[in-house]
Amino acid sequence: MPNSSRWKTIIVWLVVLLSIVVALPNALPNTALDGLPDWLPKKQLMLGLDLQGGSQITLKIERDDVVKSRLEAVIEVIGARLRSADIAYTGLSGTGQDIQLRLGNPAQIDAAQTVLKPLAAPVKPGGLTKDPVSEVTISGEPDGSLQVRITDQGIDHRLSSMIGDAIAVLHRRLAELGSLQPKIRRQGADRIIVQIPGRYDPEQVKYILSQAGMLSFRSIDMSMAVQDAVNGQPPANSEILYSADDPPIGYLLRKQPIIANADILDARSAINAQSGNPVVNLRLAPDGTVRFAKATADTAGTTVAVVLDGAVIATPLVRKAITDGTVQLAAEMSPEGADDLALLLRAGTLPSPLTVVEERSIGAGRGADSIHSIVAAGAIGAVLVVAFMLAFYGFFGAVASLAVALNVVMIIAVLSATGLALTLPGIAGIVLTIGMAVDSNVLIYERIREEVRHGKSVRDAIQLGFSRAFAAIVDANITMLIAAIILLFLGSGSVRGFAVTLAVGIVTTLFTAFTLTLVMLEIWVDRRHPTALPEGIRTGVFDGAAFRFMAIRNFVFSLTAILSVVSMLLFGALGINLGIDFSGGSVIELKAREGNADIEDISARLDELNLGEITVKPFGSPQDVVVRVHSREGGENAEQTSVILIRGELEDAYDFRRVEVVGPSVSGDLTLAATIGVLASLLAILIYIWVRFEWQFAAGAIVATLHDVLLTIGLFVVTGMEFNLTSVAALLTIVGYSLNDTVVVYDRVRENLRHYPRMPLPIVIDTSINQTLSRTVLTGATTMLALAALCIFGGEAIQSFAFVMLFGVAIGTFSSIYVAGPVLILFKLRHGKPDGDAEKTGGTGLHPIKGAQ
């Protein structure tokens, strides 16, 4: 063995060994891990929320709230600055982002603008590349009127700053809650995504994450009646706030608080010894203690108002001055509510309340059931694939199976080392990789067989087989990788997990196919010195194949065109059953605590809640049921209210195993992202194939792919299956798989055209398809076996996804022959130049099919 080959073998086995060592902790119990040396890797797979349970909540800062708070703040600053400069004014007010006032003396217009000029000073946003922005613009008129405009750039700056501040507060709140591994990240300009693994009450989590937590003690303004203030104009330093009662009670309160959050050093929940009611004990800072002591001394015998996030929650009677800096807050709240309020006060206030626009919560029990089902399905699929390969390739099949097994180990090692989460669709991605990984081996093996049939030695045939299969394998896998990358940017949560495992699987497949498999075959050749391929390779049954596929191309192509048009018409007439990802609403999966789920009783109880259109269907076992609440008017809060009401109605008899809530703003964004993702995927693949092949190949690939997409959409229309983000993942994977098949055929067509430029195109296409038929049959069969195992044994949560994939693989295999081929003829693909003397010698072993049309 040459030195270069020896070093290559050593490097390959070192990579394999490293992968096994990194992946091994996932097979060991925690007690065994603790006993391993410190220098060995101990990281295990991080499970996604859909497998271990937990919540993913998307929060949004409403831009209108930012505008409103900024407007009030700027108005207050303007008034304070003008008063301090003894500049009289009237009519200081604002709407939207515009503020106006009139000076008492128009001659002071320049002085007023000078006093207010610091408001318009540019501020530097975070980031090295961002230019300074002016938050306000100021303009004056000779008649003494001033106009102040809060700029859009200024609002954007404030919004960005508030998002950063909110993330810091959310980290503190979750730490107080006891969450050990929360993930908080910014999404876009105004959203925050929070992932919390583990068993937590989703309603409690949403409350803790979304409430601003702004607490203040206010003096009650007794200068006028509340109703008079409502009907007229409240005093300049007072405002009207309401309680949370039904109906609400109004209070006229001083704007300036006695104490607020900044004065609170600590807050702890407790039970009042006398009343037995929950309370929150506050400990004040020194400055707050002094102010509170003076205020309570002045107001002894009267009431003060306790305000939380703009609502009056209590009006305690002040009996005497409180001078020790401890305050007991008593309000109408449960022990859990007292705990939550104390947590909010300890962790700090948010710069603005956050709106929950999306929620995806999974119970730990549901995740465990999903893992059991899909791992069992994956094991069955893997056994079927291995058995299939052994049956058709014997020893070579064993080598391919070992390569596939090590491929899976490498995927697990990469996920473990990088900390990328493994999700339920991610496991499906690994199972799909098992089915597809043999594709590269089959292509290589069939090339090796061809070379041996042409008289090459086994050693030379192996080297030529790998080198000549290289282009087709790379082209086919890059098209799949493009779809995976698009999914990675498009998806969220579990869908992104599928894209990650698919992308990692493609890379590891290329490694195992071109290095690991080659090294194992070279070792076999060096030790056995074979003069012929091993017995047990049974794919020779396809060698004599001479099917005239193109002879019936007009009939089949017309039929598929009709089916595609029918799919479009059905889609236009009937529409598609959009899931909440794209239409908004809520999906709740329930499991009866005792006996079977009573669908009629659930429907009757939920109808009384007046939540609009509700669908209740069985889900899996007789104990399980899924409730869908269709999108309601009223925005994000209306969707959250539906879940709260359903919990209150059903949680006594049912466990809430899964809750998904998508508000209208998120569903609109997901719809746009999915549309752009599918189009971007098709465009990227079109460009790649156009660069690698001629334009007719690119056009044929896109036509074949559109055929597959349209028929898959028709499947959704006819079956009524829900179309959601997971369906988009399936659709893009089908696109990648279909192109994988098409590229393999096209690569052989291109090769044969170089050797036989004068051969009629239909004959070249037929011969190319027959030459790759063993690969098409074996790859399609192994992939469909893996998907069929998922579909049958993978559980309700993954069955629809697997079924769509199964359908897509079948039509993708079909379209690579009966759509992609005829399009080349339709577009009159030009023939290439002869490749040396290949035409004379039959360099590729091409055996034209006589009589093909």
C-alpha cells in the first residue's frame, strides 16, 4: 500500500474513532459518565422541546406601545425644559409621533428651539456599522407654534434598546423561576423567542415572561371626583386608572409615585398570620424608606393605591407612618399569584409589556411516547434497509451497511459536540438519511460492476467506479443540501431540527461514501487480491433491461400534465386545510386521565365557551383527542384567551400534552417565509443545475420538480391533511430527493451524449435510464422502506409527515423518468462533441436500444 494511501486510511479511521468516542456518552448512563476521565468527551445529545417537554414562547414588543410611551416621555421633557427656561406655552399635546404647542411669546421661538435642541441630538445605536440617528426633529413658525416629530429611526432605536433590556430581564426572571437551561434569542426587530425545557406551567411562564411588573404606590387625588375627571379634564399632575374588577372601578391618582420598583430591594411571598391570606413582603431601599415614611405620615387615616402595570390592585388604609422600610402588600391573589408577583419584583421590570404571539408547549410524557415510537420505527426501517442491501449486494451490502451505521454515529457525534438539538422531525431526518445513504454506495457499486464487465481488474474497477460516480453523487447531494439550507433559515424549532440532521447527514454521507467505503474496499482488495467481484451481488438482473420508456412518453407526459392541472384546479376550488402555522389559532392535544376521551362531551363543553369554530377529533389511542380552535378576531390576546378558557374547562379530566398557539402576526410571517422558502429553493437549484448542465437540463429538472410539488399539494387537497410548517419541510425534502433522482439520470445522459453525439436523443435517454435502473430501484426501495416504517410504526405525531414523504419519493422517482426525460426531447437538447475515440470503442459500454422512439 503506498504511503499516501496508508496515511489516508489512518486519517479515515481516526475520524471514525473520534466520532465513536464523541457519540459514546449517549449510550452510557449518567453514573458511568461520572466515572470517565475528565479528558474524555461527556456531552450528550440535547433533545428538542418536542422530545423532552417544555415550552417555546415568542414574545413581541408592540411598536404602538413604544410610540405611545415615547410620545408621553418627550411631552414631559418638553414641558419640563420650557418651564425651567421660563418660556410660557399652551396646547402641549401629541398624537401618534407628532407633538405640537404654541409659545406665549412668539419672540421666544429661537430660545425655545435652543432649549429643546438636545432632544434632537444624534444618538449612536449599538453596532459598529450603524450611523447615528436623530430621535426627534424640531421645527418652529414665526407665529410661535412648535412642531416636534418623533422619527421612525428614533422609534427603531428605542425598540432595539428595549429588546436588549427585555432579554436581560427575562434571563433574571427565568433564573428566579429555576429554569436551568433557558434559551433566549432575538428574532427580527421586535420579537424574542424563549425556549424553556422541562415541566413548567405554561400559563405561569407566559405571565412571568409577558408582564412588565411595574409596581407603584400612589396617592389618591381628592381634589375632584373621579367622574368629574372622567367627564372633564383631570388635574395636570394626576391621571385616571382603573381596577381589575368587573365592572372596573376608577381612581384619580397622582402621577408621581410615592415608591416604585427602583425603591424595592427585595420581595418575598408569605401568608398573613392574622388573615391567612397571601401577601408579598417588600423591603425598601434607604431613599424609598424615607419617602414612604413621610408619605404615610402625611396620609395617615386615608387610603393609597397600589398600581401594577397600570391597574389598581389594592387600596390599603394607612393607619400610621411606616418608618422601618418594610411594607406588606395585601391584594386579592392566590398563593401562586403572590409567588409570581414577588418573582417579578425581584427580577426587575420590563421596559414594556410583551405580547405572546406564539406558544408551543409539549408535555414530558408526550415527548417520551414520541421518542419510543420513532426510535422503534427507525430501528425497523434500518433493519429493513440492511436486509435489502445484504440481499442484493452480499459482502458489498455489508460494507455499505457498516458505512451507513457509522454515518449515523457521525451524525450523533456532530449533534452532541455542537449542542444542536435533536427534534422529533430530526430523528425522522436521520431515518431518511439511512434510507438515502445507500444511494451513494449503490451508484458506486454499479459503476464498479460496469468496469468489471468491461474487462477491468477489481482494483482498477474500484478506483474507476469511485471516480466516475463522484460527479453524479456530488450533484445529487448538493441539490438536497440546498433544500436543507433553505429549510434551516425558513423553519423554527422542530422543523429546523429536521433541516440540521438532514444537512449534517448529507455531509457525513459524502464522507462515508468517498472515503470510508473506499478504504474498506481497498483493505479487502489488499488482503484477498480478488480476481472477480464477490458472490452475492444480485443486481445483474437489471443488466439486460431494455425498457422503451420514451416510446410512451407522449401518453404518460400528457397524463401527468392533466393530473398536475387537476391538482391546481382542486387547490383553487377546494383550497387546502391550512394548519395554525399559516392560518392562526390553537391546537391542543389532550389525554384522558381516566378511561377514554369523550369527544361529544368535550365538544359540548367547549361550545358553551363561545370561542368560535372548534374542531374536536380523535388522535391516536382512544384516550387521546386533539382540539383545534380556529383563528379568532381580537388579535394575539384573543388566541391566548381561548387556551386559558379551555384549560379552565377541561384540565380537571384531561392532561394537556401539547398546546400550540399561533397569533395572526406570526401566521402571516410564516406564510410569507414558507412561500419565499419554496421559491428560493427552486431558484437556487435551477441556478446550480444550469451552471453544472445545459439550460435544457435545468428546465427539465424544474418542470419535474413542479410536477412533484403540484401532485403533493393535490394529495393534501384530496386527503384533507393539515398543511403546516412540517408539510413545507416534507415538500422541500421531496424537491431535493426528486432532483437527486433526476440529476443521476441527467448525469448519465450527459455522459452518453459526449460519447455518442449522433445517436437519437430518445434512445440515449432510454439507455441512460436503463443503465441507472438498478440504482433507481434500489435507492427508491430502501428510502421507501425507511419511510414506510416511520409511517406505520412512528406514531401519530410523525405519520402524516412520513406519509407525505413516502408519496413524494414515489412520484419523484416516477418524474425523474417520465417527466424529466421527455422535457429534454421537448426542448431539443443539443448533442455534445464526441469524447475522443469513445464512439468507436464504446467507452461507456453503451448498448443502444434498437427501435426506441
